[in-house]
Amino acid sequence: MKSPNGNPIIPADHPRAESLHYRHLLVDAMHKKIVTPSGLCAHGRGEAFDYLIGEQTISPAEKSIQAAVATLIKAKHPVISVNGNVAALVGKELVELSQLLNIPLEINIFYQAEGRIEAITELLRDFGAKNLLGIGDFTPKQLSKLSSNRRIVDPRGIYQADVVVVPLEDGDRTEALIAAGKFVIAIDLNPLSRTAQQAHITIVDNIIRVIPKMVEIGKILQNATDKELNQIASEFDQSQNLKQSLEYIIKYLKTQIK
Ligand code: ATP
């Protein structure tokens, strides 16, 4: 049996129902030009790493989410970079986070097929996005040390930002953002990726779980004092975070050896 969009209906008791749901969502988004075929491969890489942490938010990620939200609240010009996968997977929750903490969303994509930016814009606007950057008429600025078209950034957004959230990012762009002096917060299930290794704060978790948690924590930390926010941010240790994430994976895998 097929659903109205042509995908087979997923039985509710299917052991991988959630994973199949997100796969179908991405395939639908690909037909609408929001996601590219290469985005499907990137998702597969992410899913593989999700197995290694038991498909749950692990304690190092909880701490990095707290530090990320505190840093975003303290920032002067925070921006969240959005690509096709991110818009398709968590567009609604991202718009909620953007509005809650007053952080603009900047659309920045690698594959600029005709109509793609428009499709992502429409999706985010349908979720209520108002503060969208990287679209419309603006005089583009460029990130140096990057040759792909992702070097083009919005002067009102990433170009002037002090803190940039880069979910599901490739290492080259993360490197370029860091070289441009940005404080980079990454969301990446692979603690060994170049992005995860180079960012200032890496949240090693599935973006599907991360953004709703950021909204939850944002609602709490919104009322925190500067002193409390500074303390959360300064207590965070990125090298310990990456080390503990890898240690978690090693321990978790050992529990799986029967
Ligand atoms: P790098 O260049 O940083 O070494 P990469 O070449 O793997 O990494 P991409 O494939 O462009 O980079 O980016 C995809 C990254 O996003 C991968 O590291 C992948 O693990 C991660 N990823 C994919 N889907 C998710 C998801 N749902 N949640 C969190 N991370 C994800």
C-alpha cells in the first residue's frame, strides 16, 4: 500500500518506523528540489553514526546543547546556516528556535539548481519563517579560503556574524568560517568529521533530536542572567566533549558484543 505521495505506508510497529519516516521525508523533499541526491548520502552517513550512540542524546551532547544555547543568547550577531537537509528534517523546529531566540536563518547551499533556493524558502515560510537571509536582492560577500559557491554569504548574516550554527556541514566551509573569525557551533553525528573536529562547540547528536532540545533549553536559558550564561559557556570544554563522545561510542559498542 502507498501513501498519497507515493511512498509505501510505514506500519506503526515497524522497528525502524522513525528512520523510514525521515527517509521518505527526504525523498519527498528531493522531488521538490529542497534536498539533492547527495543530501541523501549525507543523511545515510549520519544515520550510521546514530547507531553508534544508540539513537539517543548522550550526555556530552546534552552539555554541548546547553553551551550552544548559552553562547547563542550571549552572541551579538548569531546566525543559523540552513541547507536542504536541515530545512527538510527540522524546518519547523528551526523556525521556532529562530523566533524564540531572535536568530536569523541564512540559506546557504552547495548545489544551486534552478528553483532550489525558492523551494527551501517556501518551505521555511510555510513554517512561519520571517527572518530569512541568503535570499532576494543583496550584495553578496565572500568567505575567503573557499572555492565552492557556498563562499557567498549575506552581509546582514554570516558575513557579520560572531556566532554561526552549522548543522550537517562539510569541513571546508567550517574551516573557512573559523578562518573568518567566527565562533562555530556544529551539529554532527560523526565526531570524527572535519567539521566536528574543528568547530568550537560540536553537538554529536541527530539534528532531529537536537533542535527540539535547543528550543526547550532556550525557553529556560532565556531567563538566565549574563553571569549564569557565561558560566555555562565557559565551563564547556570542546576537547573533552569530543573525547567523551568517542569514549561513549567505544563503551556502547562493547555492550553490543554478545
Ligand atoms: P567533513 O567534511 O566535515 O569531514 P563530510 O564530508 O561527511 O564531513 P558532509 O557529507 O558534507 O560532510 O556533511 C554531512 C555531515 O552531517 C556528516 O558528518 C554526517 O555524519 C552528518 N549528518 C548527516 N545527517 C545528520 C543528522 N540527521 N544529524 C546530525 N548529523 C548528520
